Amino acid sequence: MMLLRKLATVVVAFAFVLAGTSACKKAEPEAVPVAAVVSDTAAVASTQGSAPTAEELAAAAAVQDIFGNADDTAVTAGASGPTFPLVEPMKVTVVVTMHVGANVPAGSIALKDATGKTWGPWAAQVSDAPDGNTYWSCVPNAVLPIGEYTVVDSDPKTWAKNDGSDGFGFVSVQGVVK
């Protein structure tokens, strides 16, 4: 499984441990312990001092992939934002972008609809990965209506892309139907 998807899954689990609160604010980033990629919900829950409830686990199980364009081939930096459709209203729970190189400072992630309305930007949390790249994650918990959305990353110069993504930045967007 790709590291981008693993990180998105961890962030989803962590988001529900936070009981639906937003770990991404429109202000300065909070100290949210997502820096290490962990392999299960219990490990994430232990950072908060309690195991997730059955309701939280059920909610996490309802999370689905909305959009993802990453693959396992070599990447270069310098991408633009991909666009994806929502065919029904969705609560976007996690957005993860990949950046080329280690220690890329945290920035922000936003979603912009076809009319120019922007949701976010949300301060991203940073995770350096064993593959030598940096992953930004955000837990917006924003409900978006049906429409087309473009991912906006505050550091397109380091945003990872390749031929498989048609030059668009690697991103994973997950959420639940509203």
C-alpha cells in the first residue's frame, strides 16, 4: 500500500479519535501528534489517552476515498492542483499532499470550487516519510456541496507530481457522505 494512502488512513482514524473536531484551523497549526505514521487506530488513540468508541470506529469505517492520484513511480517537484468532482455532498475529513524532499516546512491546503469559492485554507501537519519525502495532512471536516473542486497547495514548487498524475500534485482526499 502506498505511504500516502497509509498516512491518510492514519489521519482519518486520528480525526475520529478527536470526535469530529477539526485538527486544522484557519490560523496557526496546532500541535497534533500525527508526525509518525502508525499502523492502527489503537496506536493513534493512545496519543489521546483513550481507545476510540464503537461509534468513532463505525464513523471511521464509513470514510471513503473521494479522490487520489498518487502512484509508486518516481516523482519530481513543481505541480499544479488537480480537480475532482463531488457527485453528492461530502464531509471532507482528510486531505494529504506529498512534497519532494525531507523537512519541507508545513504550509496550507485548501479546496476551491468552480465558482472560485474557497474552503480553507487549513494549516497542514507535517510527516517526513522513509521514502525521503514530506507529507502534509489536514483534517478539515468541511461539508462540501456537489460540484468540481481544485486542490490548492501553498507550496506548489515542492508538490510531488509525475507522468502518471499528468503533472498534477499528488493528493489523497477522503470523506463521508453527508
